[in-house]
Amino acid sequence: MSLLKHDGRIVYSTCSLNPVENEAVIAEALKLNPGMLSLAKFGMRIDLHYLPHSIPACGCFVDVA
């Protein structure tokens, strides 16, 4: 996080639908960096889950901080 530019963005993405690899990692990053990170606001739910039937892949997760 120390290399993140002021007002920069971090995009976290996995090819997993496992909450331990997705939401739990985001929650831990937010907890370990209080006041340094916040989830981006785009007027919609920001953590995206793409299920296998909706894209030509096994599924993926994306979040932006």
C-alpha cells in the first residue's frame, strides 16, 4: 500500500468465487490500513461476482479500493 499514489486505485481480481480469497482479503486489507483505503463508490455495489453461466469462464471476482 505504501507504493499507492495519493488518490490512486487498487483493483483486486481473482478467478475464484471463494469468499475467503475475495471478500475476506478485501476486509483484511481495509482492517490493516485504517484510513488509508476505502472502497470506491460508483453508484452501485462495487464487488462484482461473475458467475460461470454469465461469462465464458469459470467465474471471477473484482473489487476496487
